[in-house]
Amino acid sequence: MLSIYVSSTIESEIVINLTMMNRGPLGKHDSMGEIVLGTLAPHPPHLVYADNPEQNEPHSEGGWETLRWGYQRLARKLKNIDYDAIVIFTPHWQTYIGTHFLGLPNFKSKSVDPIFPNLFRYNYDLEVDVELATSMRDSAAEAGIITKMMENPDFRVDYGTITSCHLLNPEWDKPIVTISSNRNRHYYSVEVMNEQAIALGKACFKAIEESDKKVVLVASHSLSHRHFVEEAPLPEDMSREHIYNHSQYVWDMKIIELMRQGKMQEVIDLMPEFTEQTMAETEGGGLTWLMAAMGYPDYPAEIYGYQSVIGTGNVVAAWDPNESTRELVL
């Protein structure tokens, strides 16, 4: 705020307040883009299987209600938020040279889980916000990250993207941007993954801010990820469902408690050890990317549910930057 004081002959002062806005050259954008919600949205295909949507061919008798009901409550919250696009970082679109972005307006095909084709054969028809995807790609490239747009019309979108987006927005009435997971952890270390994901998160935030769009960010993955190697005869038999071991549970609870306390910088600092100890899907960089893009929130996360799926630990969580709509859910 800059104040200019002009004295008059009648000894009065005219105070002119000029609000200086750090938004670059005037007229560059009508308004700045913003992140209106960040979510941690696990993608076990079992959850779509249990929901029995018309797009998925297999049919179930339900199951995993704690996670599905949590997702349903978060989906209702999203219905009351004004946003333009969903940007999702998925560990199941694995790229070994650079970070890739979906680059065509529409993708239509069948997504089949390679491990659980008996549960997930989903016919999708989704729209992509190519303008935002291109802006993110350009911003990442400017930051020194190797990037590429996926412009193959026959490219099959991964089940992680499909599962998380379906559960958050079953109507599929918003365009998405899907970002691949560069597997630098396999070449180097979890620490390198963390640094790369931080750089990508900051680049994506820059692109959002320079747009005029309101965006929901989604990190699509579980927490601990040791899992059973044999499937129950009836996949939705909940009497067979439990966390893989107690150590996995203790680590998951540690991370969730830090989320509740708004200590996301500490979570990211712990990420290498947590990932190594629990074989966590955080190895893809999704949660680190999300937190870097959101500036490491220091307010409590909204926790919608925690449950195991074939032994893995899964939490549905959200970070709402708007204090007036932020909730204490669980």
C-alpha cells in the first residue's frame, strides 16, 4: 500500500491510497488463476469396481465403504466449488525420459488394469484442457525439466487417472490435465524424486497463476503400498481386508497426524524415509508435487477416510485454501 499526502492552502490533507498489485504488466490477464483445492486421492481400482458405474464392465457386491463414502463426501464438496479444470499427477503413467502431459482435446478408449483386469475394464471418454496442459509443459520446460506433450490419439489413459477422477467427479463434466510420473527414483534416489517433484509443482503453480483458471489439484496414490500377492476368491469380501502389517499402519498414522496438524513441510522432509520404509506410492512424486504447488499448507488437512485395500494404506484427504469453507471432517 502506497500513501501520497498532498497539503492544501487550508491546511487539510488529501490522502490518496494506491494499491500496488504484484501481477506483472497491466492488462496481461483479466484475473489470476488459482488453486481452489488440493486432494490426495488414492486409486485402487477396487473402489470403482465396488461402485458399479455403468462405464465399468465387471459387477460387484460393494466393499471398501469407508473410502468410497469418504470420496462421495469430498465429491459433494467439489460440487459447491467453482473450478475450471482438474489437474492430476498419476504414478501409473510412468515415463523414463521427462515429464509428459496429455495434449489432445479428447481421449476415448477402454482402460484396463493390468493387475486386476477382472475388476477394472472402464470405458472412458474424457476432455482435456490442452491450453492449461501446454502452459504447464512450457513452464516446466523453462524450469529446466524435460517435457513432452502426448498427442497420440490412440494413447490409453492409465487407470490411476480414471479411478481418481471418476471418484472425485463421477459426471466427468470438467476437463482434466494429466501429468506423468518421471521415474527418476529408479535411476537415482527418493531424494532426487523429491527435488524433481518440487520443481515441477512450482512450475505448475506458475502456469496456473498466469492463467485465469481455477484449478483442483489431485495427487493420485496411496500411502503405504506393501500389498498381498494373492487375491481373495471374492475380491469384495471385507473379512479378508486389513493393512499389510502394523509397521505400515504406524507410518500411515504418523503421516496423517502431521496432515491434521498442518505440518506439510515436515511431511515432505520425511518423504524419503517414509517412502523407503513402506514402499509408498509417494515414490512417484505426487504428494510432493501437490504440496510444492500449494506452498506447503500450514493449515489442517480435511481427512475423509482411511482404509486398506489388498493391504495398502489409503487416505482420502483435501487441502482447502479458503478458510471459510475449510472443514474438520474426521
